[in-house]
Amino acid sequence: MKLNYYGKRELKHFGKIIFEKKKEIFENLETLKETMLDANSGEYDNDSMNFSMHAEQGSDAMEREKTFLFASRESKFLNYLDDALKRIKKGNYGICVDCQKLISKKRLEAVPHAQLCVKCKLKKNSGRKTL
Ligand SMILES: [Zn+2]
């Protein structure tokens, strides 16, 4: 079976997309950090001021947990993107790990860290549903 790989020019193009995504996530995480710090300093104020603020602090904690979850999801995404960059360096980027065929350019532009082509992805998803 003949293997197809993306050429240097395409790899460079995908690398740029990944780089832009990473930048976006870094900026998101920075903003999140600031929000979390703000929430923390707010809590201290409430504590020293009034005990009846506890109900509101509860929802604050929930907000913070949501922010934290979002932040950890974003950092996981960063790892995926880093792995994708490694694959670009190795030259095996954009190849489906299941069927070894090239993943479509359109899909990689939308999901640059994809390791499965659409067909295999759908296969996996439907497999999960029947479980
Ligand atoms: Zn595949």
C-alpha cells in the first residue's frame, strides 16, 4: 500500500494554524488566571465583612470550579496541539492512526490536532454508542 504524506508546504500551513490556536489558548488562559485571582481576592473581602454573604460565595465557588475545569480542558488542548506540532516535525502529521490514510485538509483546518479521519472518527463514535 502506498502511503501519502502532506508536503512541506502543507505542513507549514498547518503548523501556522496550530501556532495561532496555541496563541489563542495562551491568551484565554491568561484571562482565566486573572479572573481566578480576582475571585479569590473578592472572597477574602466578603469573609471579613459579613457572614450572610455565604450563599453568594457558594455560587462563586461554582463559578471558580467551572473556570478551573475550562482551564484544565484548555491546557489539555494545548498538549494535543504540541503533539500535533511534533508530528509535523516528524512529517507524519495528518495521517489517520487507524486506516493510515490522509486526513482531509478541511478537517485538519477545523481540528488541527485530529489523529483520525472523519470515517474512523465516526466509526469510533458509533462504537461507543452501542456500548
Ligand atoms: Zn481513518
